[in-house]
Amino acid sequence: MSCTLGTRLGCILATASLAFAPLSPAQDTPLGVVLQANLAHVRQSALTEGASIFAGEEISTDVGGSADIRIGDSRFSLAASSQGRFYPAHAGAAKGSVAELSIGTLTFRRDNADSVEVVTSDVRIAPQGDAPATGQVTIFSPCKISVTAITGDLTVIAGAETHNVAEKESFEVLPQQSVISVANFVSPDDPAYHQSHTHKACTTPRQSNGTSQFTKIGIIAGAAGAAAAVLLLAHGGSKSGSNNGGGGGGGVESPDKP
């Protein structure tokens, strides 16, 4: 840095601020690790087994692809043609994660008392209590989402309406508003989350249940797919026995975080 006599004090202060500026743990600490990846990407680069996942990175899968991720004691599986981002749980939660699903299908499994939440089109899905739980969320359109409780019960919040999805039940959720025109991606738990995008009113017709945003569509609708998802997550968990904590040991790092 070149400083004249008149700007010397400013240069000293600027240099000091850089020297003592704190690093952001959310940006520099791995959030999770990839257990399995096939035709999957982190941003524009191929996603590989053992890679570290950092908060806010875009994880996507191609047609026929998949990605299994461990964050803490929880597992997440993106099905083919899906896209999502992962963040640490809000400051009030001792341990856990938030997944934001933009496209496709996400299956999650919580084994312990980690805080786990899935957010899609401003609909929030979380296991009830501290018991183990497995759920699946699919976006058919920004105004049509399905939520399945494979094991354990789930709490689903859509606007001002809260609904319990009991174990082995599957519900269609019709949000009143969808998320469009995302300006920048931030955690759904960030106070500025709703300022990071705009909303559009959903005009999807309500069904026979009147004004409710929830319609029961069966007992484990698509049970074969749900069972396959559970097996996939279980397989992923068996590969992570020696990996404890947030990141993944000596795996390949994200291209953006060497």
C-alpha cells in the first residue's frame, strides 16, 4: 500500500482493520461432507465423495443423478434433477442444519436430537420433538409441494397455517405465496431472508378440503420411492462411521474453499 504523509494515518487504520478483521465461521468452516455423489455438482464443478460442503453452496443433480450429504448427525439426499443449499441452524439451536430446496426432491433423516428444518417456497418442514425422523419433500411447482413423513411425525408451516403430518402420511401443500426473483441467497433463518427474494401469489385452486392449504394424498404415496430413499440414506450413513463433526477429514474440498 502506497501512503503519502497526509494519508499515513488512514493507511495505518486500514491496515490494522484488515489485520484484526474476524473470519466468518459460516464461510470458512465446513458444514458437512459428501457421502456419495453421482452426476452431481457444487455450483459448476463436479461433486465428489468426501468433498466438504460449505454453507450456502448450490448443490445440484442431473437427470439420473443423486447426492448424499451428512451434516452433524443428520443425512440429506437430493434425488435426480434437484437443487438445494444447506446452512447451519439458527443461533438459538445448539446443533443442526437448515436445508433450502429449490427444485426436485430432498429426503432427510435425523437420528439424534439435531435441529433439522427444510424450507421450500417459504413452507417450513421439521421433525416433531427429539425422536429420530425421516421425511421427504418434493416440489412439483412453486405452488404445489408434497411432504411425506416416512418415520416419525413432521410439523409443516405454510403461511399462517400449521399442520401435523403423522408417520406414514403424505400431504399436498398449496402455499398461498411462492418465492420468485431471488436477489441473493441467504439462510432461511437470516432476518433478511424475506428481503432476499420477492413473492408471487399462488392461484392454484383449492380442493375438497375448502380453504386449507393441506390435502392428504395417501399413506406413504409412492412407498417404493420412499423405501429406496431410506435405504440410500442408510447406505450413506454406513460410509460415514469414521467421520464425526461438521466437515469431512481428508476429502476433496469445495473448489471455492481450497
